[in-house]
Amino acid sequence: MTRCQEGGRRAGEFLAPITQEAMDARNAALNTPAAVAAMLQQGHDISAAITLEDYPSLIAAAATAPANGGSPIRTG
């Protein structure tokens, strides 16, 4: 998760730079098809490398939870 968040932070800094020089560099990169293709490939590679753990007990608990997201009603 931390690695993914770091990637998001870097993307935000690239897409919303704070200096004119950085804006000019961003605009040049986004107007270069090869650079855009490389950025898209890098994003794909990062997301493809994410491993999600399987937590069967949480899946089973979610399957029995009420559809409205509330707690089960207890009687008695």
C-alpha cells in the first residue's frame, strides 16, 4: 500500500507542478508520444506488480454482513 501511495504522490507532483520550469517539462513530456507511452507502461508495470493477500476469514465475514453495512440485529 505504501508503495502505491508513493506512486500516487509522484504522479500528483508531476501533474500539478509548482514551478514554471516543472510545468514546461510536464507539458513537453505530455506532448511527446514516446514519453506518454513510457509513462503508461510504467504505470501498468507498477500496478501489475501489486500482490493482494487473500484473507478468507474476512471474505467469509463480509458475505454474512448485512447489505446496508450495519451490524446484524441481535435478538434475545
